[in-house]
Amino acid sequence: MIEAALLCFAEQGYAATSTREIARRAGVAEATIFRHFVSKSDLLLRIVRPLAQRIILPSIDDSRALILDASGDIEEVIRRVMLLRLAFADAHAPIVRILL
């Protein structure tokens, strides 16, 4: 269900995704979703929270380390941070689309 929700949210957006569509894609009854999750927003939070802890926060730490280790060339620091952000967006496109 989590994977189906992730794909649906990424493809259609949160507002346009119904729990019926998630259930169909997951191969379960819609009631099954509500046995595990209080609401569609609860399902979204159950997807985003672990990803934030496992993926987003470490990438922020990478940027912070890059800034702290900077040689003083602010343009170079900005360029490197932006390249890290773009690489992150590329590697985690479905999550980025959901968050945006």
C-alpha cells in the first residue's frame, strides 16, 4: 500500500489521488487502507517521515558540511550546494514531486 500510494502521489499529486486509486494499484480493498491508516493524510505522513529521516536530513548535513569546509569562495560553495540539491532531486524524483 505504501509503494502504491507513493507512486500515485508522485504521478498524480496528493489532491488528485484517491484512496480508491491507491487500493486498486495495491491490489487491496479500499477498507484495507483505512484499517492501517486513519486517513489519506496519515498515509502520506507515514511515507514522508521515514524518508525525511533517512534521506532528506542526511543530504542537508552533506550541504552543511560542504559549507563549513568552504575555502571562502562563496560562488563555489553555492555551485556545489546546488549540484548536491540537483543530484538529490534526480535520485529521489518521486519524493521530491510529492513534497513539492
